[in-house]
Amino acid sequence: MNWSEICIHSTQEAVEPISNILHEAGASGVVIEDPEDLVKQWDTIYGMAYELNPDDYPDDGVLIKAYLPMNSFLGETVEEIKQAINHLMLFDIDLGRNTVTISEVHEEEWATAWKKYYKPVKITERITIIPTWETYEAAENEILVELDPGMAFGTGTHPTTKLCVQAIEKVLRPGDRMIDVGTGSGVLSIAAAKLGASEVAAFDLDDVAVKSARLNVKLNKVQSIVSVKQNNLLDGVVQQADVITANLLADIILRFPADAAKTTKPGGYFIASGIIKAKGAEVEEALRQHGFAIVERLQSEDWIALIARNGG
């Protein structure tokens, strides 16, 4: 089977919302080519730098590449993606050049080429994420999360995911029950299980993400702790949790603070990530209105994560 590569020339600010649009459109893998990665000062505490090829990166802006199956609906899908991206301007998101190009890619080429962008990365003092095809020797007391994201969204190396894992490490206590809303490849759920959670319910609306998360849960041998289910946000969830995580877009998080308040135990924590800095105050206010107190605000680049405590 051949695939169509859709390439959007945009900005770093638009990476997360455009990636989400592509994922919802059925994209099978997303690759980010940001020239700032070539010159940035890598975090030597957590980040693990590896050699990058300048020829793979644009002179300006960011290239966001995704892969769609070649079928009769391709033209219609591409038009829907373009409209959804243009709609982001209503939220004052800078789209930069906002040009879209399409090219054909053979499945064998796609399946291997994107892996060069995904290497082991240490995201907290204790946790390192490694792809399944890499050989990595763990240090003493180092927690490894092994991932094969496949066609699901999330390699665990984006700033929003790093912030979320760091927040989980701060508040999760051994024996806690956690709910992971929008689990993607399952990285947050797996990390929580390895940090001592007794039970983790991982939800995602996308069936591809559910399959990928289940695979990764088994790869990490935490299937006795983590259950993965197809579900829309917290719809129908009754049982309360000590910790709820939501690594989503701000506009999606704003849809369910009331449900989060009902589902988080009194004194428990709601961790919201995937929030562009410009939307931080709006999300904070919505959480306060539903009984949460903002305990900590974590930031990386233009992204923030909020640790909120339920006043109950």
C-alpha cells in the first residue's frame, strides 16, 4: 500500500494543533522538522542530543509531515485538513507560510524513514523513553518506558508530554488510581504504572490510538495495571481517581473541567498539558471556577502544564 505525504509549512506555535488535526484526519504518523533543533542548546539534564542532518530541515518555519492512505477520499480529506488549519487563525495562532504540499510515499519507505527522528530521551531524573528498535542500557534506578508509536499520535518526546510526565512524577503516590484522558500511544499511563500507580484507566477516542496503547502496555508488561478503552474524554466515567491527566489542546481541556472536578477525588490532582502559553490563563480560570486550586505551573518553550488540586 502506498501513502500520501502531506507537508504543512507552518510555525512552532502551530505544531501541536496541526498535529492534532492531522491525527483526527486519520494520519498514520507525524514528523516535525524544526530548524531550531539544529542550533538549540539541548537540555543536558534530561534531553539526550543526537546527530541531526541539516538537509532534512527548512530554512525557516517548521515542516509538519503526516501520512494518509492513498484512496478515493484523499482529495476530500486534504481539503478538510486545510480548512481546519485555516480555522486556527480564529484562535490567534500564527500559521506562518501555511503552505500545503502532497507527495506519494511507498509504505516501506515511510515505515523506516521516520524512525531517524525518534531516539532515546531522558525526560525526568528517573524516566527515559526509548523506541523499541533502539538498544539502551539503563542506569541504576532508571525507569524505562519502551514505545512503538506505530500509527498513533505521540512518541513521548514533545515538550507537552515531558511536562506531563514530570508533573505525574511530582504528585503520584504509590497505590494511587489514575485516569489518562487522550492516552495516544499510552506513554503517560505506562509511566504512571512504573511509578507505582495501582490502577490506570487509559482513554482515547481514536481506535488506532487504543490499539497502539494496548500494544505498548504489553511491551512494558504493565497490562495488569493499565486498562485501555475507547472513550470520549470523561464521558460516562463514574469511579473517581487520585490523579487525572489530560495532555490535549487547551480548547479540548476547556470542554470538561466540570467532569474533571467530579471524577477527581477531593484533594486529588488534575494535570492538564498541551496548553499553548497564550491559553494558559483561560484554562487556569476555568479550573478555578470548578473548584480546583492551581498548585504549580510548569513550562517548556511555548507550552505549559498545570497541576491543579481538587478542593472537593
